[in-house]
Amino acid sequence: MSQQHTIDDLKGVAVQVRRDIVRMVHACQSGHPGGSLGCTDLLVALYFKVMEHNPQFKMDGTGEDLFFLSNGHISPVFYSVLARSGYFPVSELGSFRKLNSRLQGHPTTHEGLPGVRIASGSLGQGISVAIGAAQAKKLNGDDKKVFVLTGDGELDEGQIWEAAMYAPGKKVDNLVWIVDHNGQQIDGSTDQVMPLGNLRAKVEAFGWQVLEMNGNNMDEVVATLEQAKSLCGNGQPICILMKTGMGYGVDFMMGSHKWHGVAPNDEQLHQALEQLHSKLEDYQLNELIS
Amino acid sequence: MKKYTFTEKKDTRSGFGAGLLEAGRRNPNVVALCADLVGSLKMDAFIKEFPERFFQIGIAEANMMGIAAGLTIGGKVPFTGTFANFSTGRVYDQIRQSIAYSDKNVKICASHAGLTLGEDGATHQILEDLGMMKMLPGMTVINPCDFNQTKAATIAVAEHHGPVYLRFGRPVVPIFTPDNQEFVIGKAWMVNEGADVSIFATGHLVWEAILAGEQLAEMGIDAEIINIHTIKPLDVEAVLKSVAKTRCVVTAEEHNRLGGLGDSIAQVLVQNDPVPQEYVAVNDSFGESGTPAQLMTKYGLDAAHIVKAVQKVMQRKNAVVAAL
């Protein structure tokens, strides 16, 4: 049973989430806008449409679909979507990366932020955690699904491939792994830094059912995620190779690794917000935003 | 000196296997994971009785730590099993982020720790694991001394909420602690009360400390022997109470002298009651191939070396007293 939002509703939320992302990163002059903007449509689709979940947060997530963010550096999009779907007050987004905040630079359970079930940031660990959560659901007779997002640069990590071998081998078929395939990582393109080769063929050879989608087309994102859910239970885990544009939605940030981990200055923030017209309300900041 | 005898020798890893089976019977949420070392970790009995609660991970320890962390989210109490080397150094970052920092209820169970792994040599003989694990905030670190204590510790950690590192070994060693004992995490065990020196020992070195205590008694030295099975949280009260009486300390462990039990005790002493201390530990080196007994002698981890350390620390104590 999916949530009753139209695609237009979701697009509207995504614009607001993108505004949150650039404002959060600007306010603390640190953080990772590029991947956050690219994955905005995915997280909005998951939390506002596809996943069955309860913002009255319980760590065990019994009877709920679960989401794990393995590439924890895109915390701005995660925090914005969690807040806007009701896990904690939207006003708290103003505390991102500041002292005594629950919104740490990378997501953590340590400060008790509702919606976060594992710390992430050191890359490569999230699929393993998602597998464990999925296998616990099977032991508990819980038929809900587990989603996990990784980057594509993250696929350089060896643990990814340990997990990629395990999940099909052990028939963890209540698991959907989404790769943010934006082709960029810190030092350049994935082709320059560590070529991924034929990623679809590699993942298929490991035994996953592989889908592909344009991660910045909301209709396609929702349809593909629903398809992935319907394919669960067939003895194979599902992998979605999601093409995104790093920095999607802000023209001068798009398609470049340069905005992986750089905050906009005042003028750039202004330019970015001019491109993101939302009917929803911004969260309030104590600091003046020009 | 209180008399300790034994009728049987067993490996501490078998104590783990027995404890795991018992913990599994007591709590249906206890699950086990192994990285292709089921026989070495003595997990067969658990797997036979609870096949659906066992996860064979293959030779992929990083993945194992992540899966264990994930299993806790669904309310499971996972016990991971592999050699101590692969349980710690190989997967330190996975433990740090996904287990310790995330406060996950994972029991990291580590066999073949230290020199007594023997012939396989230094690639497998980790001597740094206690230090690595005790530095992680929130991690409980336990190193039991014989079959019975390891079994009891395994049952106890299943009932404790929070990440635990449980370290045990490969060789058969005397069983000298009581069967079906109660194991209290963080509570030191008084092996022998004495007045002249405090010997704080952990793991396989506890039996060596008892042998040393008997030799010392013949020499007229009344050694207090305390088993520190829980390295963290340390039983500070027991340490200070003993030291108040004896005024000198020997620590004994199958670990690098850097970062192990000795350093934990030294920190307590220097902050509260500075008295002379000698270390019986590996002197900042790697091990090598050999039989466990040969290695423990060559690297200075046997009863004879404890006796020497006691003699030295008592000379230091007496020099301090004479100078007053």
C-alpha cells in the first residue's frame, strides 16, 4: 500500500528538499551538495510514496520498509527528507553540522536522531548492514523490504563486493540496492579514478536482478521502485542502477565532481535558490540568508 | 597459597562453543555468524541445534561485521566467530562505525588470540587486539582464562546489552575455575589473597600466575593473584584495594605490552596510587612459528617470567620503602 501522493506532489517536495540542501550546506559552509541534489528524487519517492514506514520512529522497524544510506556524506538530502516526512521538526535542519546537533556531518545513531538506524560515512558498509536487517526480517516473519543506497565511487570498496556476492548467494530477496550512478567521485570521473567497466554485467554476474532508471525523472523513479518491490520474493535481490546528475537541479553544480563536497558562497546560494521555486516553506535559520 | 588443581585440560574456544549453545537455548534471538571457521570456533553444536539461526558468511569478515550490525536492528543478538586477528585488525573500521559508534548489540567472538595460536606464526598471532578494542568507546572487552570461565562469559555477554569483544584461544589449558560459575562482567576474581605483591593476570596467563604463586610461596613471598577477565570496564576498586595492601604490581597478559591490561592497570595506578609495576607481556614485537609452550617461554609469558617480575618489582618497592 503506497502513500497517496501524486507525482506532481513529489516533484514539489523534491524542489523544497533541494532548497533545504543548498541552504543547509551554505549555512555551515561545509557538507556535500552534489550527490545530495542528485539523489533527491529517489529519497523523496521512497519516503513520500514507495516505502511503508512510520515517522514515529522505532529502531527495530518491525512491519516497516527500511532505508539505509551507505554513502553517508549525502546527509543533507537524508535529513531534509526525514524532517519533511515527519521524523523530526523541520526547524532542526538549521543545526546541520553545528556543535551539539543531532544532525552530524555524517548520519549517526549516536545523538538519537529519529530515522537513522546506523552510522555511515566510512564507505562500503551499508549493503552489509542492509543484508543483516533483511535477514532479521526473514527470521521474524516480517514481509517488508529493505532499501540501501550506495554511491558509484563507493563501489571501489572491497566490502561492497563481499556483500554483492553474499546477497544473491544466500537468496536475500527482500533487499533492493540502489547505486547512485552519477559517474563522479572526489578526484574526478569514475572512469578517471577507477573505471567501473560494464557495471550492469558485473552486478548481474554476481546474481542480482538489475533494473535501470533515470534517477532525476520522478515518474520513472516511482515506477522503477514499485517494480523492484514487486520483484522481491523471487529468490534474488534487486539492484537498480540509477543514472543521476551530480548537483541536479542547480545548473552550475550539475555534472561536475567539483561540487561533491564544496559549499556555495552567498552569491551562489542566491543563484541556486532562484532556480528552485517551491510552494512549501523554507525552514527558519537564525543566521541571515541573503 | 590456595591450592588449585585440575583434572582436565580443554581449549577456551570449546568453552565458547558450549556457552554459545547454552545462550542459544536461553534466548531465541541469539544468532551466530562465521567466516569459514566453524570447526575452529567450535560452533558445530549451535549450528546443529539451530541451523536457521546460523549464517555462514564465507571468508568475508568485513561483510560479517556489517551483517551482524544489521541483524541487531531486527532484535537479534549476533555472535560473530573468527580468529582474533580477523575479528579486530582486519575489520577495525567496520567495528568502529557500524557496531561501536552505532551502539549495536554485537558479540565479537575471537579465537586463536595471541602467541598460543602456535605454528601458524605471526600473520595469525595477534597481540594488539585488546588495545584496539578497548580504545573503542562503549566496547566491553573480556579475556577469560579457562574452559569454564569462557563458557560462563559467553552466556553472560548474551544477556548484556551492548557491543562486546570476547577473546579466547586455541590450545588446551587446565580447567581450574568452577563449573557453572556466575560470570559478572567487570568484576575481578580473587584467585589468591596475599600481602607482598599484586599479580593481575588475564587469559592464559592466569594459570601461569598460579604456578608462579606456588613457587613464590616456597620463596616466602605471599602473592595476591587477581584474575582480571574483563579488561574493560576495569574493576578499578579491586585493583586499588589490592595495591593498598601490597604496594607493588605485576601484570601478566598474552598481548603486546603496549595497550593491553598492563597499560590499563598503569593508568589506574598513576592517577590514584602510584606504586612500582612490572609487565609480563610481549615486548613490542611480532611472534613467530613454534609450539605454544615454546613461544610462551621465548617471549617471556610463563610462570618463570612472572616470578622474575615479582622479584624485580619487590626490589623496587623495598628501595622506595628504604628511601623513606
